[in-house]
Amino acid sequence: MRAPVSWIRAHADLPEGQTPQQLAARLTALGLKLEAITSPGADLTGPLVVGRVLSLDREEHTNGKTISWCRVDVGPEHNLAAPSKDEPGRGIVCGAHNFGVGDLVVVALPGVVLPGGLAISARKTYGHVSDGMICSAAELGLGDDHEGIIVLDAAEAEPGTDAAAPLLLRDDVIEFEINPDRAYALSVRGIARDAALGAGRPFRDPADIAIEPGAGESYPVRVDEVAGCDVFVTRSVTGLDPAAPTPRWLARRLQLAGMRPITLAVDVTNYVMLELGQPIHGYDRDRLRGPVVVRSARPGETLRTLDGVERRLDPEDLLITDDRGPIGLAGVMGGQDTEITAGSCAVVIEAAHFSPTTVARTARRHGLGSEASKRFERGVDPRLQRAAAQRVADLLVRLGGGRIEAGETIVGEPAAPAVIALAADLSARVTGIAIGASAAIAALRAVGCTVEESHPLQVTPPSWRMDLTDPYDLVEEVARVVGYDSVPSVLPSAPPGRGLTASQRLRRRVGRGLAGAGFTEVVAYPFVGGSDLDGLGLLGDDPRRRAVRVANPLSEREPLLHTTLAPALLKVLARNAGRGFDDSALSLLTRVFLPGSGPLPPAPILPVDRAPSAAELGALDAALPDQPHHLALVVSGQAGADRTPAWSAALAAVRDVARLLGVPAGVAADARAPWHPGRCARITVDGIEAKDTVVGHAGELHPRVCRHFGVPARTAYAEVDLDALASRAPDVVPGPAISAFPVAKTDLALVVDERVPAGAVESALRAGAGDLLESIRLFDVYRGHPVPAAHKSLAFALRVRAPDRTLTDDEVAVVRDTAAAAARAAVGAELRG
Amino acid sequence: MMPAHQPAYDPVEVAALQPAAVDAARDDAVSAIAAAGSLDELKQVRLGHAGDRSPLALANREIGALPPQARKDAGARVGRARADVAAALAARSAELEVAVEEQLLVDEVVDVTTVAAGSTGARHPLTTLQERIGDVFVAMGWEVVEGPEVEAEWLNFDALNLGPDHPARSMQDTFFLDPPEAHIVLRTQTSPVQVRTLLARHPPVYVVAPGRVFRTDEPDATHSPVFHQVEGLVVDRGITMGHLKGSLDHFARSMFGDHVDTRFRPSYFPFTEPSAEVDLRCFVCLGRTPAVESCRTCKGEAWIEWGGCGVVNPRVLVACGVDPDEFTGFAFGMGIDRTLMFRHGVSDMRDMAEGDVRFTRAFGVEV
Ligand SMILES: [Zn+2]
């Protein structure tokens, strides 16, 4: 809402010296938030004066243009002596022709700088020295009217006087961001009321006018849909002069408030809406057919609205109709058939009160927000309609030469506002400010409430405050009048807390560990499309294809919520690679959304006047997909440390994460999209029910996946269900028993078939070696003579130690032999030479 | 006492035990030791002058041949000489060993400027900022709570006093899952976590809920369809707006420095009443003249818009099963992305969301 300060001041006795900035700050402190202050006209400087045209010669020039060579009286202070018999004045060349001798015009004398920076000086043109410029409205920043120059009324000013004043050129305009609970401030009336409150000065209510309808009814109205329209008032004005112009003061105020002047009748309705906050619709009475009826739309009805759009109406739309059918969307926009035009002489004024919900739904349904719907949605004062209609009628009579027809149609009556019981000390208890009962009562009265001083207080909000329904609403009113600055700063003392949860601590640990291991964490949107899943090579029955769908996605190409982090992370990698960062190790820790196999049930909408039952809460949760945290890692290019292949770096990183969480993780070969079928490991943990629960995969991506997402060849990717992994993390880490006895080291070289995974050999050795084995490590893989073809030699280093004694050589040999025997039994491993 | 029997006398051997000869042998040895320029040379000198075939060793062997009365003197003489030689050898050996090590240290010089910094990773600042905020409140005894991002419409709106016709519930603003009649949304705020918390535990409740939220905004410099919030909720007996102010002042000081505080302006949120917007005193210029006039952080305003807050609307307490006559509460919410932007001078939201490694790496592992 934009409000010219001069307009606010017309209704609030503000202190003389109060600057617009001070006024805006005061109103912001009262809850009308300052958006911007502008000072139209401030960018025009220098002598802009009223001039009277003394003489005028039309001259046709060789370039085909006709100019007016004028002599203009710009007042004794600015006039120059004439070179000949002419009267004192200035010679000015003007290209416009909409004026004549004797007219009052606006002259920018040399020294003026116009909005936009054009500096006026005396200059030679068309064979004359033009000693200034006669101005059009557009040149002065008074709108976009380039049709000729401004001609002032003879009564408006004297030659030589400052032209800015009669033009209302300069003003300050405050733009407010109005919160939904302050609908009353979508009007100069409401803003001025709070401005006066803020300054402690009197407020003059522009709605406080004499309503003189005369006897009888005005234009006939019937309201069929009472729930959508509780008040409907009409008045009629006839005998309007269609040619009557909108006076400059009214047009200028509309313009400063951000609306375009159109015709007098339309401008007056807009003016009254801005002034009072009551949207007005004016009908050309000669185009109405029969009584106005307010009703819901019928199937198949259509309406061409003022913006020229033919709209198919919904049965829930509230309509204004006459005998021909719909003539307006109630509270939103009128129809073209009955609109006021430049030729209208008789006007029916509609001032109604429509249900906020009805208007909001209709406006939303038709994508049609208007100044009227904006006000009705938030709530218009339901006792304002008669005054508003009177005000429109008065202005039309005064400015358009019409007369008010006797009679007023009033259909309906607004409900009386509910009385709110308010404990006198509630404001103090809620705000922490020491507010006595009398101060609270005074504050409520200051904002227009009626307060009956009983126990508890009986408070009736004013008609323009539909938002005040609860005691706490009144507390906010008291607090803003007393001032939010008075709220003390007191630290509450919380009961002792338990710190972060285990899951929160584990996620932090993983984040730090990965950063230390060289991974750069990124964030990503959760939106993916079917082509992303195709690009991963997921088959039709892959559970990761079962994704929840967004009904209104930002992009139709990405309507799904991801079930795997691969598309998100690979796109980030591709973006980085495109920016020259091929060697990247990235991590992404966020949720995936897994709807499971069956369709999810809908979530209920529960009542809000009580807490939901456990069953109801269960129904809410049952409607939601699983949302576990996944961790995804990607390694590309040379990012793997020490020239290890990317796949092994990614796998090692996942194992490190498991180790950070204190969870023993197993690794085994697997074949799964989107990985290279020969370079994919599944990560397993001891299951709670079954052994070896799969929690993730790591390995090199399939070459086709790399190409699809545009990431470097041989990029490695890992993804684990971090919640599943973390759920195995020990709550309490058991302390180790440290043996001080010496370690015995022994190596084993085993020859196995090429297809036997080293991990299987290691598991067998570990199982065979028994409890004395402290650690085992694969340190060499050898192929070639004398190892037979299609075989490999794996060399393991074993460390053997007893908790209670120094092992003898024989004991160590037994460990070594039983380990080797186990490997032979399990995978056919032969001891090498 | 002279021996009774005089053995055969060899004049050459006896000459080797003459004092002059012993001294000469010692002097030869000492000067050869001094001349040895390396440990290898010294080894040769040791063989020649202290080994089994050295003059002094040979002389020592002759002592037995002397008449008993002469043995004592000769023994002492040779012993002294051999001790002198041994001492000289030890001293020279130590000298040469030191020299060798010194040379080794010189030879092993490296160019320390060839070492590149290790490619350490980094944590995303939105993550670490959320953790840091959590730590501020945990230090006050509060707890950090979390909840689902895909959330029931009732928890995201109705329970928070946003009725069915509230504009925020439209598909213009909120992502609905398909079909919309299933009443599942991508949460537009972290407030449903507060509702879940109140439904799950009895007051007193002191929690913060950081997390990711979603709105249907096209990404640009100041908007993102996915962003982050932290909300706080306290429900206890006797809670006032003053406690809200005190908590936010402490939060502000913990994040921005000791001289920073907050300011309230009346505002509107369906789930709080009274409601306020919170401004943060500019932590760069502190609103002081003349610094404030050229301050780019607050753009000369002295205050930075930080978030919204208020007293928990009793209607919300009722929907959460809390008796509003017994308990009052406050809630606040701040944008984490926005906080990161003004705290660290980030000008484009897309930088935070795109995943460019340069952005994350600039922040290291803490903010
Ligand atoms: Zn500043």
C-alpha cells in the first residue's frame, strides 16, 4: 500500500516537523512495515514557474514541423525587457499546439533540471533564442501524458509563482508492506489512524461523513447467497457530464498511490477505495438489465471480465448478475458489459461486503488478484458501505456535475462483533512488560476497542478489526501501543538438557572424518526425473524407480523426489568438472524418499481443537514415505590419494566411515546399477535379524552412466544408508584388553584361482587363525611365473599375539598352518613354494 | 732384587723398549691419528699403530724378556704410550663422526617450498552453521530436534493455525505430493517439528529445529526452492516475550559478538500472537556513525532483518494438547541461508546450492 504523506496528513494532525522517515519509523513500530519512501518531484530542481502566454506565432519550418513561437509572461522576477514593443516576458519555442494566447502554462526557466537529468538553458532553435521550456505532464514526471503541454486553470495560479504547488508535483510517498492482520491499513483511513495514534494527535475519520440518502430505495438488489455477501448497498448518480475531467489533485493522489487515472467516475471509485479501504464498483446504469442479484454461478456460465478475458465460472464463484446473467465476479472484478465508459451519464454505485474466503477462492481460482479482491480477502470494515457509497456520490456530484438520486438500497446487516473476555493482567503476563490494567485499557481504547471495565475486561473490537478475535490478539494491540521496545530481555532457564542425540553426533563425526579424508561436502536439490533414473541404468522393477511424485514441480522434467543420491551428486560433479575441477572428491549427506512397495494411504486432516490421538498421529506418519539419511561419495580423476584407482578410494572411504562409527563392515563383490558390473562392492553389516545386511555399495560407475551424466571416465561412486549404518554403532565402546606380550609376525603367500576374491581368502584365514590372530593384511598380489596361468598369489602378513604369554615358535606355526588349511578348504588356496 | 739367572740378551728387542723408542712410536701414532682425514683412514691408522703388529704392541710383547727389575719401568712406559694412543684414537674418531654427520645434514638439504598443501576436504557451511547454531542452544540446555522433510499437510499448516484458505497453502507456494488430496507436502517451514515435539513430550520444552524447507520459488540470487531454517520453541510455565527477547539476544551475541542485540517490530504469523519481526543490530558497524553510513552489511540501516518470532498462539498449544492456561511459550525462526549470506558476505544464493567445490572449500570445516 502506497500512501502520499500529504494524504495521511489530511486526516491526522501530525507534528509540523515530523519527517516522512520519522513517520514511517513510528508506523513501522506500530506494525505497518516500511517498504520504501520515495519523494516524487524531488528530482526536479530550479525555477519552475507559472507563465501566461502573451503572444503566439505559428511557424512552419522546412523540416515539415510547425512550432509555436511564444512570448510568455513569467512574472516580474523572471521577465526580461522586450527587444521591441512587446510586453516584458520571455521568448519560448514550443512544439505543442493545445494552448492559446492567455492560457496559463508551466515554464521551466533556464537553470531547471528535469526528472531524468535534462538541464534547461537558453538555446537557439528554429531561428529563435528559446529562453526556457513550456512543459508537458510527462516531462515533469506527472504520468505518461505526452499529448500536449499542461494548461492550468485561470484560477489556479499567477504568472511567476512556483508551479510545483498547483501541480502537486512534490510529495513524499510511503510504501507499506501490510500484514494480513492489518487489513484496515490498506487504506489512507487506516494508516492515518495509526499515524495519529503514533503521534498522540487527533485523527479525522474520512468515513465520518453525513449520509443523506433521502427516502426510498435505490437500484434494486437481491442477495440469494447470504453466506457470501452480508451487506450490499447501492446509490445512484445521474446527469454526469461525461466530459468532466478528473481534477488534478485527485488524479495526482491516485498516481502517487500507484494507480492510473482513467475517467472521472472510475477515478472516484478508486479514490474512495484508497481513502476508506472499501472497494466500490460502479455500473453504467443504462446498461443494467433488471435488478442486481447476488448468487452463485450456475454450471456452464461464463463472464467476460473488465480485463477482456472470457472466464468459465465455477459453481463456487459468487456472482453479481442481472437479467442477462453474470455481470461481475463479486469482490474481484466487474464485467465488460456493464462497465462505466467515457460516455456514461448515470452510475449505480455498489458498496458491498463479501466473505473473505469466497473472494479469496474465486480470485485464486481465476488467477485474478485485484485491488478489490486484495482488500476483501483480508477483510473490509463491514460497517463502511453506506459511508463509502455516500462519499462516491458526493464526489461525483461535486466533480462531475451529477446529482444524487433519492433513495438508498441496503440489503443485509453485518454480524455484531463478538465480545472478548480479557484478563486485565494478561498483557503483562504474556509480554513481560509491566503493564497495569489502566494502561492496557487505554491502549485498547486507543486502537478503537470498546472496553467494559469488569473482571475480566469485556472488550469489543472496532468494526474494522476483524482480526481481533482472541485475548492474545488484544495483547498484541496493547503491546504495540505500549511499544515492543519495552519488552525486557530475560534469559529463561531451561531444565538440564541431554546434549546432541547419538544420530546427530554420528553425522557430525562422519562429516568431519570425510572432510579430513579430502572430501568436499556439497548440497543438492532432491528433485529428479525419469531420465535420471534411466541414465543410472535402473531397470523397470528396481525399487529405486518407485519414487514419490510432486504434484506441482518447478520443472516438469524433474517431478520426482530422489530415491538415490546418484543423480544429484553426479550433476554436481559434472558442473564442477565443467568448471575445470575434474579431480574431485565430493560428499553429499541428505535424505532420500522411499515410498515402499505399496501405495501410501492419504494423510488425514485432523481437527485442531484438541490434540490428535495416538492412532491419528500414526495415520499421519503412515502416509509419509521413509526418509533415511543417505551418504553419497564420488571420486573422479586424480582425486584418489597416491594414485590409487578412484573405485578403491571410494570404497576405502566408505569403510573408513563405518570404522568412524565403530561398525564392522563387510565387503563383497556385487553387480548393481549404476556401477561397473565387475567393479562394484556391496557393503554389509551384521544384520539385526539376518547376517550381512546390505547398507550400501561402492565402486566404479558404469561407463554409460559416466557418459550420460557427463562426468569423467572411471568416476567412482558410493552410497550408503547412513541411518542403517549408524543404528549399528555401539552406544558404549567397550575398552580393549591390551596384551603386553610380544607380537609374532608371520607371512603367508597363497595361490588361488584368479576369480577368488582376496576378501574370501582373508575371511577364511581369519576364521582359521582363531583368537590369537591380532591382525591380517594383504600386502602383495602377484601374477606370473611361477604362478600358474589364471591364478594369482596373495601375500598376507599376520600378527599373532596371546593375551597371557609369549607365544612359542611352534604355537605361531600352528596358527599359520590352521589358517592356511582353512583357506585351502574354503577357496582351494595352495601355499606358495 | 736382581734375578739369579741372566737370560739370553737380544739387543734389538731391548732397543724397542728404550724410552726414546717407545716415545717415538707413540708420537708417530698420535701424529698419524691426527692426520687421518676420514673414519676409513683412521681405521688404517688404528691397525698400523694400535693393532697387533704395531710397534707398541710388539714392544709390549718384549717386556717379558727384560730382566725382572727392568720390567716394571718398561711396562709402565709402554702402558702409558698405548693409553695415549687409545685416547687419541677415541678423540679423533668422535671428531670425525661429528664431521660425517654434519656433512650428511648438509647433503640432505631439501626444498621445503616444493610441498603443495594436501587436498583436504571441507564441510558445507550450511551444515556447519546449523551445527554451530545448535551448539549455542545446547549450551543453554536446549535440545536439537529434527523431523521429516516430506510432511503431513495437517502438521505443516492446520496444527499451526494456518486454516484451509491460508494463501501459503496454495500450490503457488507449496510443493504438494501427487495426488494433492493425499495431503502430503514438502514442509514449507521447520515448524511441524515443533508440533511433533509438543505432541511427543510434555512441557517444559526447550528445543531448536534446524533443517531444510521447500517453497515453489524459482532459483535466483535471493530465492531458492530449497533452503534452510532454524526454529526455536520454548513452552514452560510463566514464559513471556521477555524470555524470547533474552534468548534471541544471547543467540545474536553468540553468533555475532558481544555488542550485538536484537529489536522487535510488530508483525503477523498465524502460529504466534503477539508476533514480531526480529532485527539484528548490524554486527559490522553496530549502527554507529559514521561507520553505519558506508556499511555494506546493513546498507546504512544499522539493523539487519533476521527472522520472525512471537508468543505461541494458544490455538497451536491446544492442537498440540498443551493447556494454554497452564503453559505459555515462544517460538522464533531464522533463515540459515540468509544468515550465512550476511554473516559471510555471500551475495548469491545459487552459490550455496549449486555445489561448486570452491564455495565449500572456502569455509573449511567450521564457520
Ligand atoms: Zn552496518
